[in-house]
Amino acid sequence: MTREIITLALESEGLKAGAQGFSIPEDRDATCLISTVGELFTIARVVAMELRDKVLFLGTAKHERFYFAYESVLGLRLMRPQDKERSAGFAR
């Protein structure tokens, strides 16, 4: 993904960039799908995204910090609270 596509995706979800980039509110669930050489993985519980010139910074709820080239980002998943209630699986 490009910096512009990521920005459009986040803004289309109603998120606005601040001085330190995008902050993901506590009532939202954000996950990034990342592809690196020989590996495909997800970064879950993203709470902060900074779109820097050449790299994307991701901060998680566990205080993990990740930096990736934009071309390594395959996709973003953003869920609202009502979306979480309808996730796949068994319900009571």
C-alpha cells in the first residue's frame, strides 16, 4: 500500500491525523497485515500510526513499536464496536 492509500483508508473511517499521526480510539480495533521476505503476519491492537516519509510506524496496545516500508503493508482492518459483535464464531 502507499502512504496516500493508507491515509485515505483511515480518513474514510472518520479518523483524523494529529501532530503525531493517527490515534486509534479505544472503541476501535485496528490490525495491519504485513508481508516481509518469507513471512506474512498481522500486527493486532494497533493504537497509533505515523505515516513518515519512507516508513510506517505502528504502536500497539502492548507498547510494541514496529516500523515498515509502505510496500510491506498488504492491508488494514478497522472494526467498530458493533462490528465486533458480529464477528465469525459461536454466539450465546
